[in-house]
Amino acid sequence: MTKPLTVLQVIPRMRAGGAELGCLQIAAALVKNGHRALVASEGGPLADQVVAAGAEHIVLPLATKNPIVLTQNASKLAGIIRRENVSIIHARSRAPAWSALLAARRTGIPFVTTYHSEYSEKGRIKNFYNSVMARSDTVIAVSDYMAHLIRTRYHTPEDRIAVIHRAFDSEVFDPSKLTPERLAAVRTLLDADGTKPVLMLAGRITPRKAQHHLVSALGMLKQRGAPDLVCVLAGEIEKPAFKAELEAQAERLGVAHQLRFPGHVRDVAAAYAISDVALNISEQEGLPRVAIEGQAMGVPLIVSDTGPGREVALTEPDVPANEATGLRVPYADPEAVANAITKMLSWSPDERKAMGARGSAQVRRRFTLDQLKSKTLAVYERVIARRTSSKQRDTEPTATSKSRLPVSCFIIALNEADRIGATIASVRDWVDEIIVIDSGSTDGTQAIAEAAGAKVIFNAWPGFGQQKRFGEEQCRNDWLLNLDADEIVTPDLRRSIEAIFEKGLPARSVYGMAVKIVYPGWTRPRPIANDHYCLRLYDRRRVRFANSTLFDSVEPKNEKVGHLRGTLYHHSIRSLEDLARKCDERATYNALNSKPKSPIELSIRTVTEFPAHFLKYYIARGHFTGGWTGLGFAGITAYYRWQRILRMRGNNKSAGLIF
């Protein structure tokens, strides 16, 4: 990287876990390579280590899933990005990822995610919640299995996925650095005196880590008359109720005396060193770091066949027995676990040692911390370079645009001096002509439009559809592109339009495009913007705008509609106050010009109009992802719809009801 970066990582808490350790490792790597590292979380045991590594820790309530707090977090993160000149924001969990996505959209910086786990898909709402992890500029998959899952679930393009395996710290997990004192201390901690074989399952005490299946396997071994074992369930107790269930289950099976719950073990390397068998039989894992760490210490591994089991351990039948580093068992099959334990413990110490040595060699070759750090920093560099290249490409003419398209762009305007310049600039290099139909601006709109290269024609306001039909008639080309004076054609949309003219005139006579609102002060639409789909590019010989006072929509008639990729950015409001003023004016205008409605319909809609339209705008059109501005937009717009009904009732003398 030619320029030092400031990278902001966001994560719910800095507790002991795979995602948190990865966050700490990258923060340290950034600092070591001359960059600035910021970590935002609620805090936790690893927060002090973040600071010790030379990074900065910012306390925010990022573990919550409360939508209101998520939007507040987005505003706080956007403030941090602007204040600290952040280059990239990197999210490592779903809830803070939504806040990070909003903040990235508001500030225009790249957004990176790491997809750590195989999140369950249990309905549309959960699927949508999970999808934030694939909405980034680049999504880092922690295993090949996770990369496949991302492609399958979200159809994410290959160039937006980077596979970076989790890694272990070879300085920590180094058998040569063990001392008799460390081994004695961990034996005392785990109440393992060396007379019984030791099973080690490291991971948070939670159902997805499948400790209950191991307890069931211990019960089966007892029924078979197997000697007692020491079973270490090492990890933070995430769900105390589940720990109590495990203890009760072990009591019922008569194996409670075999269990150890030491919590988070600080010297986990020594704990593995005194173990005979390591297990990772989890239900959902992105890539289990604990399985890598156990093998690094030379312990043979029993691993479940879910997810990336094949990636962390070499097992039969994928490799011959003399190359295997562990045994693979079906998930949720305690009997298979019991059989695998029996098999491993039946081997001689030399046989287990040989398997452990093979495991240590393969993880030291494939899952090193240096690889994790260098590949992650390379992703940052690539995302920055791609964003820079995209900006440069957007300002350069494409091969198609060297000769202008046979398209006339027409714009209707009234007092748009602060916005029309950007609208014209987004099309003037590639359309044949730009016509502005002005209905009497008093703020200098006409002069600005002419200076920007447009032809300005005055026409007194006749109504929405009629004004646009007047504009159609002023154009010299038959192919027309209609824009409002507060809309901007994005580079992607421009390229899509140019593409359909590459081989002559387009195949269809009318094309639609997504139109998305951009809030005041934002550079892009909110993450979920389901605002409008409008027909704006068309052949006027085949279709035209409706001859309507109230509405300004193209009537496709029987024509097949083509779709343009890319988005039309709609900077529709200058502020919420401006939105309220515009809505008030539109409510009066629509009430006066709408067709009369029955008193019954108006009475019903007096009650339903506001709540129905608030839900429509806030939920269905995605303004809930726009923070307080989105809430205000939905509320004001719904209020305008309600006011329109009230004013229609006032104008309808036959209604019979007066509020």
C-alpha cells in the first residue's frame, strides 16, 4: 500500500472467540505495517489486548439487534469515519454489519465483511438479516466451504469473494516452548493427573458446539464398560442454562465425574499438550480455529462432517490412513463419536503421536498467521484500488460515448438552481441534446442550465403528464431519456444505456430502471432502497407519457419493457423540512385535481391511510435502514397521503362527515 490506511473493524464484543481473535490479529498486523487500526465493540476480555497491540478501542453498543440502536450506531460510526478519516470499515458480525453498511453508504467508503459462520436460514426475515454479510464490496470467507455457501445463497460474484482461512499463532502453539511448570499447572487446573486419557473439546458452552453429543458418547462408553476418561469442555459459558443441562445429562448417564468445566483456559496450548484426543463436532462452523490449534500441538482430531471438516483435517477416505490427521464422524451421531474415541484410544501412543505429527505439519503449512494477515491486508489494498479505479473510470469517456447516442434528454424544472447542474453533468457527455422545460423559476435555474449546455424552453405549468408531453415534442430525436431536475444518472446506468445502443437502435422500444432516493448529506441510497421502478428511456414513436394532470408515467401499452442495470439516484429532498413543505403543496394539488371518490371510501381511508402508508414506506420500501432520516421520511410521506384524503373529504360536499 502506498498510503497508510485507517481501518475500522466492528464486532459485538471482544471476548474469547474465533472472530474476536481474528479482529485482534488484523489490528496488530495493521499497526505493525504502519497503518492505523480502530476497533469498535462493547468491550470484553480482549479489548485491553487491542490497545496493547497499538490499536484504538472505541466502546459502542454493537451487540444489540434493536433496530433503533442499530440506526443510532450507524450515525455514530459515520461520525467516527468522518472524524478519524477512516479508509475502510470491516464488519465481523451481522448486527454491527448493518450499522457499518449504513455508515459506509453515508460516507462513501469501502465496506468489507468476514463471513465467519454458517448462519441458519429459517425464513425470509432471518435470511434477509443474514444477507448483510454478503452486501459488502468484498466478503471474506473463512473457508472454501463458506465461499461455496456465499455463492450459493447470495449469487455473489467470484471477484467479490476472498477465501482467507482462519489461522493459529505458531508462537503460542509451539510444543517446544512447553515447560514442566506449565504442564503441571494445567493438570492441576483440569484435575487431570495423567492416569486417565484426556479428551479436549474447546469452544463456548453453547448447543451449536455440540457438547451434549459428547456427553451422550461418554454415556455409551460407560455402558460398554470403558474405563473412565477426563473430558474437558473448555470455553466461555455462553449459555449457563445449557451448562446446567449438560451437568444434569451427565448425572443421568453416570459420567458427571468425568466432566471438567474450566471456563476460558488461558494456557490452551498446554491443555492440548496433555490431551490424548481433540474433538470438534460442532453443528455450524465457518472454520474451527480450535481444531487447527489442537492439531498444531500434535493432538489427533475427531471432527464432524459438517461444513469445512474436510478442510481442517485430512481424513479417510479422502486420504490413505497413513496420511490422515484425524477421524471424521457424522454430525449429531453420539455413537459414531463414541466409536471414534474408542478407536483412537486403542492405538498405541506412538500411533497417536504419528497422526498428531502429520496434523501439526499440515496446519503449519496451510493455516499460518502470516498468511491470514498478508491476505487480509491485500484485500484492503484491492478494495481501495478497485474503488479508486472505478472513480477514475467513471470520469473518463467510454469507447461508446466517444460518439454521442441518438438520444434527447429532457428535464422539467422549477427553482432547481442547486441541483440541476449535477443532473445535466451526468448526461451531457453522451446524449445528443439536453432540453430543460422550465415553468417559471425565480432562482436562476435557467442560466445555470444554459451554462451547463442545455437548451431552456419556458412553458407555463399545465400538469405533470402534460408538461412532460410538451417536453417530448421539443426534442429532435425519437429516442428520449427523461430525468427530473434532482436525479443523477450513475456510471453503471450510463454504461447500461450505452450497451443497448452498441449495435444500432435498441431491440425494444421502452426501458425501465431503478430509481432510488438519496437522503440529504448521503452519497448513496440507503442499503435497502425499494423506492421506484420507472420507464424513462423510450422511443416516442411507440410510447409516450400519459396525458395526465396528476401523474407523470410512461404508458408502455403493449410494448415489451426492457430492463437497464444500474440506478438513477434521486436527490428528492433538501431536508426533512423541505420534504414536509413539498408534501403539503402536493397534498393540496392532488386533492384539487383528483377524481371524486365516494364518501364511504374516503371515510375508510381517513382511518387507514396513515398507518398503511407508514408501513409501506418504512418497512416495504426499506426506509427503516435510513436511521432517523428514514423514520422522518416515512412519517412525513405517510402524513401527506393522509392529508390528501382529509382535503379531498373537505372538497367533497357529498361526504357528509367533517373532521
